[in-house]
Amino acid sequence: MKKNHKSIGQIDSTTETQETFETMADKSVRCALWLQSQNIKEGDVIAICTHNHLNQIYPALAAMYIGAVMNPWWDHGLTPVIVKHFINLTQPKILFVNEECFSITRDVAREIKPDLKIVVFGKAEGAESFDTIIAKQKPAEIQKFRCAKLSSVNHPALILYTSGTTGLPKGAVHSHKSLFGNIQSVQDVINRNCVTTM
């Protein structure tokens, strides 16, 4: 992102809003700094439950920067049973949700994991917003930020869910090594300054 900082990294096809890699790096580092301020460390799980929008990528990138485990793409049409299952399965420390999912995730978390911190993309009463948390970092902190050095490339990096067609979804864990291998396999596309459209 730094090398191609002026290139367009994301386009919201609904609003035609564009973000450069420079903006993406800034927002994701701000999110990583906030996660560190919440004592998130290597191996802690950061979950994301939202619809497609430009900000959804930032907690996932931030988790990667600090060695946390990203658990993205919870189905945002959740039921209390599935929310409970996902929280029990991955034990996230922080959950990023859209406004529509806030009430259901908050209610389930109060019952089974009251210390789960929930951050909202948008606004919800009683919750910190994503925009607020990324606004807290100072430019000097952003400049000084460096990605964490992992104790092992075999540690978990990503948890994705199975379809759940034969029962409740299961978590498929990918290591940092596995994730890097998949990224390397599409290096040719990355080298052509690709743009993601949502």
C-alpha cells in the first residue's frame, strides 16, 4: 500500500466512492493502534459481522498487522443461536458490527461473554463507533507504527466458517504461512495495481 499509495485500492460500486492505498494504510494502522490500546495481542481473535462497505476491511488488516486472528465475514443476517455459537467457538475479544447487527450481538454477548467489546460501523447507543476509534490516534503514532514480529508463521491468522449445511458452521483456521502462500499465488495480479470493487 505504501509503494502504490496514490493508486485506487477500493471502490464502492454503489456510491462510486474511491479510496487510495494511502487512505487504506492510514485507516488500517489507526485501527491497529486502537486494538493495541485495548491490549489485543498475538493470537487474540477479532471478529467482523457486517455487510459490504469500504470500512469492513480495516479491522481485518489491523488484526494482521499486530498478529491477532481475524475472523471476518460473519453472516450479518444472524440469529441469536448463530451469534452464541460463533462467540463460543472463536471467543473474540472485539467484535466489529454494522448497526443492524448491534442489538442482537450485544444481547447475546451480555448473556455469555459480557467482556466482549463491540464496535459499530455507524452509530448505536452505548457503543463506540469505528469512526471514533480511528480518530483517536495522533499522526506521530501512525508514523512510528510497525507491524508485529510473529513468534511463528504457523500461528493462526484467519478463521473462516464452513457453510453449515449439515449442522452449525465450523471454523476453518489458516496460519500466517498458509495465508501468505495464498497471497503469493496471486502476486501477478497484485503487481498490476489491482482495484477491488464492492
